[in-house]
Amino acid sequence: MEKKVNGEALKAIGFTEGKIIGMILTQAASVTTDAATLLGLLTKLNEYPESFLDDPEWKSVAQAMVEAANAAVDTTIPLVGNPDAFAVYGPEFIEAGATTQMTTAMKLPITIAGALMPDAHQGYGLPIGGVLATRNAVIPYGVGVDIGCRMALSITDIPVEFFRANEARFKRELIAQTKFGAGNGFKGREKIDHAVLENETFQITGLLRGLKERAAAQLGTSGGGNHFAEWGVIDFAESDAELGIEKGQYLAFLTHSGSRGLGATIAGHYTRLAKSICPLPPEAANLAWLDLDSEAGQEYWLAMNLAGDYASACHAVIHRKMLQSVGAGLLGKVENHHNFAWKEILNGEEVIVHRKGATPAGKGVMGIIPGSMTAPGFLVRGKGEAAAINSASHGAGRQMSRTQAVKKITREAMRAELKANEVTLIGAGTDEAPMAYKDIRQVMSAQTDLVDTIAMFTPKMVRMAGDGSRED
């Protein structure tokens, strides 16, 4: 029988000779996935091992990769905080691993407060859906790898009926005006200029100077995984004076993506630096922080904000191109970061609020909480709930790991779900199937104290990376 993968194939997608390759080959022999799908999955494993830590088939390999990449640290900083002093919203929807990670984060001597959102699941360091307020310190993996990952919504003046009558045109332009997948970018004259590339922060360190060319090539593109660009119908049950939108249905364009290779490289570099100067016990090693009074802390803070500005610029480029291509006028726009840290006032004290996969929901602050490729998303306005550190969920949250989804969900079942919801899908593998996600309505019901719903967005045409990581 022909082997599904071999050492040369693994090295070709980025693995290096050693123990990890041996572990992968051993595990690969026991899985039933075909070779092409398996290599796609292993590419994701190499890029984001933290997302496989709860995967029943690959967690041992992922753990070994994390340990190998981050080495042992001295357990010199004691964990002294109150592990139970954090608010939890929708605990019945949250897996134990996420709660354990939040409990560890609450023990850090820099921690002031914490909260766990109803879409929470286990991550790398701080759980996805975790919110942590600290005193004068920033945790790179409390922000996350995809720094400044964000949502952006453009409400257009194109009638919904026109979209339905001209779906072929909208599909053609959705393909033409977007580019997806890990590592993908533009070349030569395709590259897009934007003021963010003139940001002086690119010149403050050799690392950032070296990343500028890559950032320029990827400006206006989207990543793999759960990143998307989609057309849909947004329904305002009531008029919204702040947005200037009357009651009714509108055609809208919604995107989800982040800071691409720029943010990932910044995250990796400063996490390694934080670990070298902030030794913690093994269970807390990925929560190493940088003091904002230090040179390293200031460097990261500036680099993080640059990555956030860059993510915003990527969305701005995509939305401008898309709306121009279909002749749409803009009636209103809403956008928000997640995977970021902010300086905010909490209970009269300035704190650093990390929202790793959480939406800012201060009083009156607008944001977008998506569901899945067939489930609705919600335009919301924050209530400013202090116990939640002025936050809400950033989506529905996964209920299946990527490996579980690929194993359990068939293409036929996914197509049936899309057809039942009248959604046209371009790209995406079964790892992003709607059934892999929690019920967004249940998640929203668990956070009525955190946000008011302003409008509901129903996806109708969705584009994602071809298999969750690369182009078709």
C-alpha cells in the first residue's frame, strides 16, 4: 500500500528533520484521511499547532511541537492571583480546556480581572473567547497570533432584488476582487498602495523593516481558516439613528480577516522574547508578558498597533474594490478588532485589556458577531458591562475541531446545508462546515446582558480559502 505521506513531503511543507516528523508518520498510519486532505491538515498543524491542542488525533504531536518551539522555562515567577475571580457567560457552551486556561491566567501577578465569553474554546495561552485585564503589562499570546483580526461590514444602496437577479455578476466579482490563503499575496503591478505602508513604525526595528515588503505584497488579501468575504442581507427591524439607516433590508458586504504574515511574525517574535525575560511555570508559559515600561514592551505595543492598522487597511482595500466593482454606494460601515489589546479604564484604574477572540462592547460601541457560512451574524451595540470587561463573543465558536469536522462531516452533508439555506459557497473545506460551529442563537442568548442586537445579517454568497488554508 502506498504511504499517505513521507518525510520528504513533510519537509516540503515546512517540517524539519527530527522527532516531530517521526511522530507524524506514526500517527498518519492510523488515520483514514486521503493524502491530499492529510497534507492540507498537516500544513495547518505546522503553521498553527496551538489550534490542534484539543484535537484527539493530533494533540500529542501539537503538544510536542509547542514544547519544542518554546523550550523549558524557569519556574521563578509564582502564580499568586485568585483563580476563580472571573465572570463566565454561557458556561454550558464552554469546554473545560478553556476554563482551565482562564483559571491559569487569573493567577498571574499582573492580572486585575478576567471574563470568558460564551463562544470560548481552548487556545494557545489565553483561551479564544478570553478577556484579561492586566496592570501595565501586555501578553503577546493574550492578543493572539493573528493580531488585529477584525470584522468589517459595508451596508450598500444596492437593492436586495438586484443582487438576487444578478448573482452571477456578484459571484464573478467576489472571486476577482479577493485573494485568500496562507502565504498568498500580490506581485508586481498587482500590489496595492495604501497610506499604512508609509507608517513610520515600520522603521523602528529591523524586524519590522524586514516585514514591510511582505506586508505590501499581502495588503488587501485574506488568510485561510475561518476568514471570509461574503455578500448577504442585513435586516434592520427598527431604524438606527446613529448609523442613519432606516428600517428595512439592505444588501451588505461582510469580511473577516487579520494582519496576515505581518501579525503572525510579530506575535512569534515577541512571545519568544517575553518567555526569555518572564519565566513562568509550564502551565502558564504561553502567558509570558512584557512590561510596558520596558523597551521590549514599548516595541511590541507599537508593532501590535501597526498590525492592527494594517488589518484595517486590508479590509478597507477589499471593501473599496468590491463596492466599486459592482457599482455600490455606501450607506453605512461598522468594523471592530478582536485579537488585540487596549488601554482602558476599569473601575477607575487604567488597565491593559486583552481580547483574544472577543468583541469590544463598551457602552454604545458597535460591533459585528458572525455565525457561520449559513448561520446569521449580528450587528450589535455594547451595553458596557463591567463584569465582562466591556466585551462580548466574537462569533459562534467551534464545537468540533478541524480534524473532527473533516472526519465527521461529508461534502454531501455540507452541500445539503448550504442548499437548505440558499447560500452560494466559493472555496472552504468541511473543516469550516456550518455544523462544526456552535449555535449562534444560543451564544447570543447567553450574552443579552452584554449587547443589544441592532440588525441581523444573513449570508447569501460566501468566499473562503479553497480548503481552509490555500487557494483552489
